[in-house]
Amino acid sequence: MATTTVRLYRISGSVTDVNSGATAANIRVEAWDRVAGTPVIFGSAVSDFGGSYQISIDESVLPGAPQVIPAIF
């Protein structure tokens, strides 16, 4: 049986308050791209107590991956 390797892309960072610089917990962070001009959500996460988040995106949901790099916004 043949196995298929699927790439997993990760976006990570931290959420902070722009005024105080304090970390922000429980904030929803989303990764979007445009597919044929239409915005499409590829993943989301909620920041933890320290403001950190990580979004994992399976390449199977990315059109043209791995040849085309999405413009995540």
C-alpha cells in the first residue's frame, strides 16, 4: 500500500494589547487567503493565557500547494 505524505503548515505568534503591551488571552486569530478572488478561511486558533496561538493548516486545503504559496492574511 502506498503512503501519501501531507505537509502541515503552521502559523504561530502572540497577541498583545497595542497600548499596554500586555498579552491577550482568549482572542480568536484566523488565517485567510483569496481563492479566485473570494476570501476563504484556512484555519483559526484562540490565544492561550500567555497570548500565544498556533494555527495548523493541512496542505490539502491550500489550492495549488505546494507549488503556490498562499497570501495568508
